[in-house]
Amino acid sequence: MNPNDIHLLLTGDELMSGDTVDSNSSMIAQSLAAFGHGVAEKVTLGDDRARLVAALQRAAGTARILIMNGGLGPTQDDLTAELVAAAASVELVLHPEADKHVRDWCAARSIEPNDANLKQAWLPEGAAIIHNPRGSAVGFAMDVSGTLILTTPGVPGELRAMLPEVCERIVAAIGGGESHRVRLQTFGIGESTAQARIDEDSEHWPVDVVLGFRAGMPQLEIKLTAGSASPEVDQCRQTLERLIGDHIIGEDDVTLAGALQQVLREQGKKMVTAESCTGGLIAAMMTAEPGSSAVFEAGFVTYANSIKHSVLGVDNTTLETEGAVSESVVRQMLSGALERSGADIGVAVSGIAGPDGGTEEKPVGTVWLAWGTTDEMHALKTVLPTDRAMFQKLVAAAGLDLIRRQLLGLPKLPHYFSRRAI
Amino acid sequence: MNPNDIHLLLTGDELMSGDTVDSNSSMIAQSLAAFGHGVAEKVTLGDDRARLVAALQRAAGTARILIMNGGLGPTQDDLTAELVAAAASVELVLHPEADKHVRDWCAARSIEPNDANLKQAWLPEGAAIIHNPRGSAVGFAMDVSGTLILTTPGVPGELRAMLPEVCERIVAAIGGGESHRVRLQTFGIGESTAQARIDEDSEHWPVDVVLGFRAGMPQLEIKLTAGSASPEVDQCRQTLERLIGDHIIGEDDVTLAGALQQVLREQGKKMVTAESCTGGLIAAMMTAEPGSSAVFEAGFVTYANSIKHSVLGVDNTTLETEGAVSESVVRQMLSGALERSGADIGVAVSGIAGPDGGTEEKPVGTVWLAWGTTDEMHALKTVLPTDRAMFQKLVAAAGLDLIRRQLLGLPKLPHYFSRRAI
């Protein structure tokens, strides 16, 4: 037995049929990573007694820790407690603490506990419960042949609420210190460029700090992890600030829209959008963030040319001679939007999202952006040859980032666009 | 050996670290389902030689089919070909067809094949290639101890393109008829209500047809599956049309926006949006669909009250006396949007998305919708007590569905809203 081997056994027919994409194991792995642990093997099975028994037999005595996920519910398909009891050669018994949990849970909902509810209080004899603050089914911990089995429910919200206790029990069993991790959200720089800049500067990079990337289009997350709370992580963070600082929009789960909202709030400013090819996506991204009403004034989705003229005052002659996808038109769209809304700053976009509508001169993926204020307005043309959904996402994200850069006095363009601007 | 057992072995460190959520196995399961097959066991491992060897040994001779996913790339971490060769006790040899594929792939990109590229042409002796129309790494098929091993790449787009050939090889080995499956997209009716209506009508439901649901907020997918092409599936579809027909928006992957675009096209009409609490999401959903410029005229995101007045002409006195979330305001927003855009039909929404901004009279989740034409305009108030993101999604979806219903002359409200309208 490898003394630190953690295995994962996921159960549920919905995981086998393809109807559910498993995100629980990713959640579990990320929780373990905070303590320096990882999942070594993962097995996924339907609600199938014979296969589950075989998998339990294989893991018990091999893995040091076995996290089971799913199969704790009230129905006959939920086999976890019964099978762990069989593997440990003990009986299922009514667990007083679990019984109280189920009854309290039902009482809080003014329902009478039925047999299905109460089934969840029958656990293998000798099991310790893992508390479930969100649902009726508790998890439990049980030693089988030297393997610590930890059972958790398949409902993601319940699992998330129970993972701290699961990790506590794992650390108690096999150790593991809370590692120091910083997650930075960036936009407009690719993994390879970021990596190359770090490599060129490697004398400032302590060997104890692990660098990781996670591409979450359109943002790129950069993770810095060290074994323990360490000044080295802060040193690396400072190095990153120096190398790619203007691309860092914030920490943890901050979005481009969230970061921009904060800057607008700090500066007491309001913004406006005038969108053609993104069709409202920039406005929707801004207003998806709570609190956006303090900084978001208005959005104009001027899809048709006639609307660009009638609503934003774009000149009809310009539309005819230069076309809707042109510098003059996006500048006039932005001017019109700023004037009509009274907002301080804004962005306007017009492009060809595809799949149709491209020409030789303006292929699918061509886009003009204008951003800024009445006094300081910029414009940029670029070509993003990708599918419609990704094109719209990238253009919208760029629009938000360009405003953020101008408000903060950062370099005008991110690496990605300074390389591609035409 | 179970003669129909299909196992899945997924490899890749990114699947263990939690950085990547595995959607490939769902894609594989859905492809197999079309032939009446399912995945019996699924094992996921990192790029770890010893564990992969053990898993291969366990599967070979046990499973009838083993689909391997991942580990076909050009780097040293990519172990699949080497390990399958070892399991089959054969050498890796340069496969002429794979070699040609790699060289053609490089030539099409005007690059000189390097050692890493060419590594992908070395396959176990006796393997048959599985063509990869999207990438440089071919898959291969190989019999090991009576188990047919099929290897596929981890890149989802490449896997998708190769699954038809994978399924062909499986059907050639173990049979399986193409099953008859209809997928219907619905909106505005819950799984339990749909199921209850079907149960009440069960005499019209042939036992051979399996009914399945997949909740894909805000849409609900209903799947009808029968063993073979059968009139019974059509009969069930007709039953569903009778029971919940106005909630069915279309087949396969159609979205609410896509369905509405089609209706607008057929009737030669154009639409407009006036959004407050959804902040542009309705417009963004419409314009995410290719071809939307033919039917989508304009969108107004009038977040601030002053903009509702200045841009859409909402009366200031009404805003003061009745508040922004009121029937009069959404009706005036829609009238203003229809007039300013010249569109035929539209929707306007104003509500409290939260988490802040609620009052006792108008709690978070309160929303007024107005929809229709200048001559036939309707309004509805409802309360959707959920989080901000889900509130915005539901309101936007409802807005699109209400227009669809009016254009098609269907019952004014879906079940979900007729139950909750206030």
C-alpha cells in the first residue's frame, strides 16, 4: 500500500449514460491540492452491485484513502452504506446522530420523515458521520482493511459543503499542510508567452514555487503554489506583476466585468456600450455582476444599419461609403452612445461574426472596436478567425479590458491584440 | 468475460488535477447509446506508467471492448501506443498509413515534420489505424487477449470526428442496431409535471419506448428511445405533442433563440428588446445564433431610470409613482422600443435581479415582462426567487418563449409561468 494513495470511486447511472458530466471529481481534486494531495486513481461505475463490490474489494487494502461519491440517497439504487458495511463485515445500524440529522432536516421543512428519508440514518456499525449542512444524507468515515473510506453525496452543492471536513479527516490520517496558493486571473496574454517571459527571468523564480496555468477562455488563470505559507509566493507574484502586470485583472474568481466594475466604482464613473457583432454580450457580461447598476448606464444593440443611424446618429453616407465594419462607424457609434447616455466612458464594436457575411477585404472575424471618452477615444481593427461564439466572447472581453486599461492608465493594448492589431 | 462489456480508460494528468472537467466520456457514452450500447466501467488515471500497465492488464481479457482516450500525442507523457504494444507483446513499428497521415498533416500546415510529430506514426505491430480527420495523431484498433482495444485522442474535437469509426468497429465486433431516438427541446414545463401528464395517459405509451429527461436550464430535453426505428417512437411523439405540445420548441440541439429566429423568418418579421434586469442577455441570446441579423433589429439596455426616459420615452412621473419594476413602465419600454426601431414585435423586462434592491412589496426575484406588438401587447408579473444568474437566464428565456407563443398563436403562457403569474 502506498501510504499516501488517494483513490476516488464515483457511482451513479447518470455518470455512465453521458447525461451528467462529472464535475465533482474536479472539485475534490482541487480541495485536496490545497493540502498538497492528489487523486491517484479514479473509478466510475453505475449503480451496479456486483461491479461496486469488486471495485471496493480492489481498493480496500490498496488505497490509503478511498473517497466514495454518490449512492447515499434515499432510493433503492443508493447502495453505498450497504456495500461498505459488507466490505467491513459489519451490520447496518441506526446511527443516532444521523437519525437526529434526518429528523431535524425533515422538521425544518415541515415534513414527516418517511422510510426513504430514514433509510439514510442506517450506517455501517462503527462508522463516524461526516456532517452534511445542505442535505438530508450524511456522509461517513469507516476503516476497512487499513483503507480509510470516506463517503460523500453526489449532489455538488452538498459535496462542496462537506469537503472541508473530508479534507480534515484526510490530513488527520496522512498529514498534509495547507499549501500557500495564489490564483491570478489574466486576460490578453497566452500561456506560451507568459511562460516564455518567466523562463527568460528564471533567476527570480524560486524552485519551491509551482507555476500552473488554466485556460478559461477568454481568461487565463495563473496559479502559484508553494508547500507552505511562504514569502516566495509573494516574490513570484511580484515577478509576475513586473513581467505581465497589465494583464493581471485580479485574484481568485474575479471576472473582467467584475474587475472593471470595481475600477469604475473607485473612479465614480459610468459606462455605456454600443454593440453590433456582439449583440448585447458586453452589456450582459457587465450586468451579470451584482452591483452593476452603480456603474452601468445603458447599452445599445444596434444590429441593423438603419438603427445605427436612427438610434446612435451614425451618418448614413459613412455607412454607405465605408461600411458598417469601419473605424468611422465605430467611432460615431461610441460618440452617439456617450452623448445619448451621458456616460463617462464606453466601448463600441462592429464586426463580422460569421459564419456568413465575410468578403475578401473584410473576412469573417474582422472587427473594429472604439473605446474611451469623448476627449480620448481610440480605435483598433483586428481579425479573430474563430467560430461565432468564441469571436463574440473574445471581442466582448477585449472591449471590457480596453476600458479597464484606459481607466487605469495601463499600456493601451494587451499582448494578444498588440500582436494582431492591423 | 461479459460478451458486451465496454470499458473506458481515460488518461491525462489534467484529468486528475481537477484542471480539466472530463466531457469526453459523456460524448463517448452518447455515441454508444445510439447503437444500444453503454459504458460498464470507467477508469481515469494520470500519465503514470505503472498504474496504466495495471489497468490495461485488468481490462485485457475482462472487457470485450476497451476504449482508451488520451495519451496519443507527441510528447514523452503520451504512453498509449507503447503500453498497448507491451500488453500485446509486440513491438512498436512505423505504420506506413499513419506516417503518411502525419506527413500530409504537416505539409498542409507548411511545417517540416519533427521527431515529435513522427513519433505518432509508431504503432503496435498489427494495429489498424482509426482515422483522425482533425489532428495529427491517428487512433488505432488492436486485439489483446480477446479484448478489442480502441485508442482515441483526448482533444474533444478530434474525438468527436473519430467516434463514428469507433462505433462502426464496435458494431462490427459485438453487433448493435442503430436505435431510434428523438430528442425534443422544451421550455416552461418541469420534469415532474411532464411525467405526471404522461402517467395519466399511459395507455398511449408503448412499453418499448424509453422516456428520458435531461434538465439543461432553462430548457428541458425529453428523449424518446426505442430499440430500432419504430413507428412507436412517432406515436409517443404525437402523444407528447398532444400533452405538452406548446412547450416543445424543436428537436435535437435547437435553442429558444434558434426556434424564435426560425418563426420570425417564416413570418418575415423583426424583433426588438428593451431590457433592464437582464442587461442585454435577451439580445445576446438572439444574436448568438448565426443568421440573426435577418430577424433582430435592435436592443436597448436601459439600466438607469434616466435612460428609460431619455432613450425609450418612459414617462418620468410613471417611474416616480409606480417604480421601474411596474406594468406601466415595461409597457412604455416596449412601446418606445417598437416605435424607435420599427420592429414588428418585441419584449421588455424590468425586475430585481438581486442580491440587493428588494423591498417587502417587491422582493428580489420580482419581474414584470411586456411582450407583443403595438396592437396586441401583454404583460405579466412573476417572482422567481433564485440567484442572480439563474434569474436573468429564466427571465431572458421566458421573454423569447412569450414572443414565440404569440407569433405561433399558442397558449399565452407556459405551464411554469401560468402557475406563478401574479
